Amino acid sequence: MFFAKHRVSELRRWPAERLESMGAIPFPVGYCGQSDRYETKVWGDVFLQVAYAIASCDVISVIGSSSSSSELEGVQTLLHHHTRRPVEVIECFGDTKPGCIWSSTDENQTEPDFDARRVAIALGTVPPLHELGVFSNCTALFIHEHLAPAMFALSGKAFAVPMSRGGWKLSHIAFHRLLEIETELSCGDDYRRMFDETDSFSRPLCFIVAELLNAVHRHRSMPDFADATAYVVD
């Protein structure tokens, strides 16, 4: 009801404090340009849509706070290994200014390619993507605990999924180990059913990353994306 009532162009003007006061992101959502609203999605549909964007992108950008550099480095390494795409990391100094540290798995790339087709994965609170200067041709995935201004400063396709509060502050080694466990467990229906039977729609970061990587592999095994979209995991 909240997203049906408020257009993105309206929410773009709301201050961060007011957005955060609305509470946690209730369920996965995707931005619809025609209605200018976020609409309800199921988890599997979001992951397959992002996997499709990854299959046709030039580079993946992982964005987050510089205070979470271990998590950003872990996601960068995993995405590069599993997607076979260059993966940038942009560590921001704050959530309202574009100051950042940039790095890439592409050793030949000394600065961002402004014309590249991107998939941007934003972990936690980040500045609006357009302030970073390289996101004019982009599919964005926001992984966050609650509503944040960056979700509404949009110029293209975007999705948001609810992350468990405090569910991603992990050391580099712990993140990799937990992701291995999550990836193995997530192959079974009982694992997803365990989350569906709880009162919360949020998921830990390891679950989200594991499901995204599973969707990337699933997409590769399908002849075309038209078939892939018919396969949605609740």
C-alpha cells in the first residue's frame, strides 16, 4: 500500500530520516518506469532479472561504505569468479557525498569506463548513484535494511531486497565460509521454506549473494532468458 500510494518522484524528495522511519523494506521490489513506482516481486524473479543484466553487462560495480571494506572485497572476489565479468568496488566515505575509493579486478582499467553497461550492487546506505558519475546505463540492486534515498534517485532499472539488520558485518574469512554453507544449503527447498515460515521477509547478506550466484549459473544453463523468467523461485 505504501508503494502504491507514493511515486518514486515523490519519495525522492523525502529526507533520509523520514524514509528510515517507515521501517524495514517489507519484501523484494522492482521499479516500474511506466507507473513510477516500486512494485512487489518474489525473490527468484529479482535474482533472475539481475542475472540476466549481468549476462549482458560490461562491468559490475559493488558500492558500499569504506567502513565495510572486508565485505565489499569478499563480494567483489566472488562475483568476479562466478560471473566472469570485471568487478569494480566503490568504497564511499559517507552516505550523502560522492567521495570514494575505486578499485577493479580488471588490471588494465585504471579508471571507470563512463560508457560501460553496468550492474550496480549497493550494500547498505550509499550516495545516490548518479552522484558517483558512472551510472547512466545501469541496472541497480539495492541490498538494504530499510528505505534509503539512493533507491529513489533512479534513471533506469532497479530492484531492492530486504537485508537482515546487522546481517552483513562479517570478517573477510567468515563471509567466505558462511557463503559456502549458504550456497550448499540453498540448493534444497527446505532451506527456502525455513525463511518463508518466519515473520520476517529479510535475509542475511550471505543468503542474498548465494541466491544471486545460483541465478547466474541457472541463467547460463538456459537457452534464452524468456525461458528463465518462467522459472521463479519463491
